[in-house]
Amino acid sequence: MGITSSFCCTDRSGTRRKSQPLSSCYVDFHKPAEATQQGGAQARLFRLLPVAGNNSKGRRPLGSGGPEWLGKDVTSSFNEVDFYNEILHMRRLLQQDPPLQPVLPKLGQQVKEEDLSQTGPWGIVDFMVSYHGLARSCTCSWVADGRECVLCRLPGRQRVADLLVFRSPFEGLARPRMLHLELGPRSLALQARHENQISTGILARQEGIFVDGFLSPPESISSEGPTLDLRGWSWGDNTQRRAKRLPLQRMQLSQALSSLLDLRAAIAEERFWPSEDSFVPARPGARGADAFLHNFLCAAEYSELALLAFVCELSRLLRACEEVPVPQKWVQSSLALLVEAGVAPPRRGPIQPETWVTSRVKIQILGWSKSSLSLPGSTTQDERQDNELPWQIYQHHVGRVLWESARLYFHSFCAEEWVKFTVQLCEVSKGGSSLLGTAELSSFGACESRTLKLHKGDTPLTNSMGRPTQVVVTLKFLPLPEPSNFTGLWQAQVERAEHVEVGADSLCVMLTATSRQHSMSHRTREVPNAAEVSWNEEFEFPIIPVGKEAASGQRLLEALGQPTKSITQEALTESMGLKGGLARHLPPLVFEEGKKEDPRAASAGQVAFIAELRSGWYEPRCGLLDNNY
């Protein structure tokens, strides 16, 4: 199907775009294409199974090691065709995505070779979903009203459509988890003027970064509804998805990133690995969990390595944005953060844990229905000025995701000890969540169960019968085997709440560990409100070896792309201190009750952080450290 290139002469969009030649996909696929998502306001997506070689022995099964392909109905995404076609032609000229067909003749508004000779590197295209052309006249099994059934495979339920062909972003992931963020300028930013970096940062925060979707979320976040196919950008019924996006869009970015890295489910099955089946014999009297930790990383170790990989990828993306030679107007585009949430990383074996995790962390930018590609040879001076502020907003949003990720790493995985645990019982309703009561635990042993009475302010929290509301928590310290970046971790199990006043729809618990300068929080799943509720959820709070703060700081700086070869251990240790450079640029994530982050102060802090980051990219010094060496 779709072997020769042709022209699309039908204008189906409301913007009346100029007709352009569309490149045809060079891969043949089996028919019919299987639907993976219903339409409605969203584009229809189809799973495409390529023909294996020139024989016709049938479909190649999923997981056979080959590429995974998705098709997107062109009639519901026609505004994106021109953008993807320009990017595809650029890739072919730069020879970035082999194997590819020969470069097509330059027609209409296609990318010109003389433009590319003046642009320098376009590394940002490496972060875009890999588009491979148009598959024409595909027979597709359609989905009607969000319901997949046998009738969909009848001849009457099959239609012929042109599909945009993509390499699936979920390729290589057994159970992908994806945080889908909507960023970039909107109407307000398109009408404003660029004054300075602080005002641009405040405007970018007013525009906001919204959580637009969460695929395979942790238990603390409600799923967006039943899906037709987990491996195909599918989030189920469109009406359910819209309704369940509302609490997601109220989430703070730091909460969304923390939920993305809640990878306890990734090791749920291997955690009960039997000792006699492990390839390294367990110690006499050891339990199965000890054998598991000898062979696999725990959830906290996996989260730390995944977060470092995200910081590294976001740094590369921000730097690629700065190297784009012409300001772009990418309006309401999307940033997808993907991680493996179904397999536990090995601690030992032929592949290092860092390499294993890095290969399963991805960042993709997508969603170009309101965007256009500007090139040096075809962009006027007025267009450059018009694109300047939207492009600054876009970079500020990418920088904010990077800044929040770096803050999360600094405060969650760089603590030598935790001195206090805070338990907060919250009630959750349709309008949001509110705090019921708080309890603190500042003295604890290596393994003990505590019943904590909750207070609201200075007043004990009781139910209508006068009984004190309390939460049962068990703390246990667990040392970790080598190799590991941590000396051990505190396992905190939130068991149950007793004597709760029945009121709101559901309840959850926020568990926060704090030290002198670091803090780390976890949130339980929501359970229906009752007088006695149970969670039995276990969370991990890791600690680094005493005196190894410099090693943690070096890992973070290397992920940020900073020069670290000439940095002394004393400079790194000083920068990690309470008044050090990293601590100043990465303020705490957890604030006092009732206190909110000041947008102006947060924007100024982020701008200062990115400015110092740039100095380390382009100069032989790290601006995030105090000492100028």
C-alpha cells in the first residue's frame, strides 16, 4: 500500500492550508488495520502490523523485536500533515532516520537544502515522534461510539482511510507509563510582548503546564477509564477521559512528576522472588525479599535512576531548543514522558542498571495541529519578531519541567538521614482535597509500629463519638546490597486509620519525610470514606552514605550537562550544603501548611537556575557551584 508519492489536493481543514505533496510510507502493512482508540474529539489511531519480508505467512506477533507502528487517521488530523511532512523531509536531508526513501523533489513549501546549510544542527527533531509518511487507502477496522466488538470486523464496519504512519513511542516497553503534559503558549501569550526574562516567566506560569493524560498511573491516581489497547495511545472512552482529566489538570507539576516516578508496581511480581530460584544463593535464614534485593533494584533505586535519565533528556531537549536557529510558534503542543512500569531493573548481570534504566526512559514532543515550522530561508523579520515571545514561553515551559525534576531529585535522593515523618489524613471530594489532621513522628527505632493520634492545629481530632482519630504506621530500616547509590532506606507502611468521622467521598494519606534541608513525600490511593479504613501501602525513603553528598551532587550535575571533571569534592560538598549553590537554586518542594509558592519568586529562581545552567553548557565552568575554579 502507498508505494508511490502523490499529491493531496483536498482541503479538509478550516484554515485553508495550501496543498502540499505528501510523502508515502515505504512499509507494507497487513489489512485490516486494528483500531486502538475511538474517535470523537480525538484522532482515530490504528495498530499497523508490517508484512514480514516478501512472504505472506501471516502477521508478525507483537514483541518479536521489530518496530511497532501506529496509524493516525488523516481526516481528523489534517492540520498536522504539513508540519510532519516538513519534518520528514528535513530528516531525510539530514539522514537522521534510516532506512529512508530517496529525497523527494522539492516542491511548494518543502524544506530546501540551502535552508539546511544555514541552520546548523536541528537536534530537536530527534525528540519528535518519528513520522514515516502516508499509507494510502488502508482498510481499517473502525470503532463506533467507543465500543470494540465483533461487529467492528464485519465488512460494514471496515472503511478505507489514509493514515499517517508513526513509530510507536511505546516501542520496547513492556508496560509503558506516560505522563502527557500540555505546554507552550496560548491566547494570552500570543498577544503579549516580551519585556524581560522574569516577566516572561510569570506569563509562562500564568499560561500553565497542564497534565493532559496519564497512562498506566500509580494507584494514587485514578485511571482515565477502560482502554481498548494499552499499547496504542489509547485512553478509552472519550467522555470518561474528559471527565477524569479534570483532577489531573488540577495537579501541580511536582506532584505529577512524583507520581510518574512511583514505580512500586514495576517490581510487584519480582518482589516475592523465591530464594531457592535466585541465581545467587540467599543467606541462611534470609527471606525472599532479601534474595530479591540481591538481584533487582528496589522501587526507590529505580525511581532515582529514572529521574536522573529524565533530567538528562530534558537538559538535552532544552539545549536543542536553544540551538534552533529561528524562533518557532509551537502553540499548545505536548510533551510526553515515558518510563517502563512493568519490569524490575536487574542489579547484577551483563547490563549495568544505569544502562538498563536509561534505555527505558523516553521523552517525545508531539501535537502540532496549531503549530508551524519556521525556517531561516523562508521566515521574514516580522515573523521572527512575532514568534519571539511564543518561543520564549515554550522554552520556559521545558525549563520548568527540568527545574522541577532537578528539585525533585535534590530533595528526594540526596538526604543522609530523615529526622521526622509527618502523616496527613486528607479527605477527597469532587472539588478537591482538604486536610483533616496531622501527626508527627520524630523518634523511631529500626523496626516498630506506631499508632499516631491526629491533630488539627493544636486541637486533637475526634469523631462524633469523641474517640480520637488515629493512623497506624509501621517503620522499618532496610540496608541495601552493593552496588547501590544508597546505604539503605526506611520502609514506611501506612496500615489503617481508625475512628474517622464519615464525611467526604474518599480518604488518602500523605506521608512526608524531612531532614534539615531535604523532604520527600508519598501519597496513598484513595479509599471510600468509612469509620475504619485500610490501605496497607508501603513506601520507601532512601538515604545516601554519610559523607557522600558530593557523589550525589556530581550525578545530578552530570545529568544536567555540567562540566564536572575539574570540580573538587570540597566544592561539591559546599554546594550541597544548606547555603550552597544547588540548595539556593533548588528550593524545597514541600511547604508549610497554608503557604503557597510565590509565582514571581519561583519564576526568578527558575530563570536564575537556567541562566547558570547555560553557563555550564557553553563555558568551562559550572555556574551552579559557589567556587569559581
